[in-house]
Amino acid sequence: MKALITGGAGYLGTELAYRLAGRDDISEVVIYDNLSRSNYNLFIGVRKFPLGKVRFINGDLLDTRKLRESLQGIDVVYHLAASVTKPFSDHNPHLLEQVNHWGTAELVYAVEESDVTRLIYSSSSAIYGTSGDIVNYQTTPHPTTYYGISKLRGEEHVDRLREKMPAYTVRIANVYGYSKSMRFDARINRYMMEAASGQKITVSGSGNQARAYIHVEDATRVLGALLDADLQPEIYDLVARNLTIHDITDGVTQVFPDTELLFINQHVEPWELQVEVDERLDTLLQHPGHDFLYEIEEFKKQFTIGFA
């Protein structure tokens, strides 16, 4: 079996590529990425891919010819490539629309004309917008950012493909945890880096706002399992827990006790979003039961400077 990962040099993509490359039933993993975020960490480090099992293609979603050529001989496609923003930020709507909406459309068209038998699409919980209530996959999407809108439009193309083949849409919560390709604009990762480097952690708002999160290992475990899972091809929420900013900073200051917190704009009503854990994914998640504190204690061990 051969698998292709669009956006395979990114945060989730790198870890998913390692996971798939370690499977005996996968003969080749093709990473399709345009390296637009200068995410070259995929190519360096002591952790190497199995020799001859991973192939890289420097390609863009909107390069229709290269995309179609790259799908030759591919059995399963993971669509992770996207122009990404922080969950509630809003910038460059044209780029978001081109990459996340029309890039997904181009991929779906290419898949329809190929021998691919399964598609797994990485959507986002940002399609729900902001809400004071806990939402789930049955909640009507109400994106409030151009990013959320573009991801939802991408979902519509995958919905159409689902009439022809197994096509999974996975709405992934905010991802955190160590990876050599990790993003530092993700809140938990940024707080950990700031604490490790002796900086103050700046919190905007009261700290009571809650959002949905998933550890990178849990996210890639589920995505990897969807390769051959006996689950109905439909929409799923991939979330492990909902945390307030206070929950996060309490954890970070436990593992880095000297960290100072600076609260600003406490009078401003922050955006928040809590997503219900999707029990339909329980058999795939196989969560080891680690709590948040354990995860960031393990995270701390990845820093090169030793901490007592």
C-alpha cells in the first residue's frame, strides 16, 4: 500500500509520515509539500525515516499537473496541506481561499481521476467559530474567520467525494506537543518555549476562556488508524480535552516554577470554543490515560538545556 500526505513536511505531517513509514503494510510514503513555511526540519535530525521508504515531492496544491502525476500508484491520500492561522485570527483571506478551498477542490478532482481508494481530510474545529456552548459534529458550523470559512468550503468538496469512495473529514482541535517540525504559534507550545527560555508568559483576557486541544501523538495515532479503520466515512471531531488558559498556565508553571505571568486586556471578552470528545474515535485513539501535566512534563524533557 502507498500513501501520499499533502502538507507532509508540516507539524502534523512530519509525525504522521513517521507513523506510516513504520507500518509493515505501507510500502511507500510520499510527502507532497511546497515548503511555504520553510519547514525544512523534516530533512534533518537524528531521527531518520526507514531507508528507501519515504519520497519527497516539492509540489503545490494548485499545480494541477504535478498533483495528478503524484497520485499515480497511490492508494490512500492524507490531505493536511493548508494555509494555517491561529484559530481565531484573520489575515490574507485571498490566500486562505485559494489554498484551503480551491486547493482542496483541485485535490478532490485529481483523486476522482486516479486509482486512490481512500481520502482522509484534515479539517479544523475553527469551522465552528466561537461559542459559549460545547459543540460537536452535529452542531451547525458557523465559522467566524476566513480560515474557518475556507476549511469548511474544503469540507464541501470532500462531502461530494464521499459518494464515490471512503472519504473522512477530521475536524482537528488545537494541536500541541513536541515534534521537530512543531509550530510555535500554537499556544501551549509557545508558552512552553517562553517558559523554557526564561520569558514572561503574556495572557490576553481573563484566562477563563476555554478551547479544545489534542496532543500531536494522539492526533497522528487516529489519522494513522483511519488508513484501514472500519468506521463510517463521515465527519469526526478529533479532540482529547478542553482547557482554559488558567489550566494551561497552571501546568506550565508547575514544570517551570520560576515562570512569570503577565495578564493584559482582562476586560476584553475573549473568543472561546469547547468541543465535545467524539466517542466514535475511542477505539482509534487508544488514549494511554495521560493527563495534561504528564504530557508537558514529557515535553519539557525535549529541551536541550537541562532543567532540574
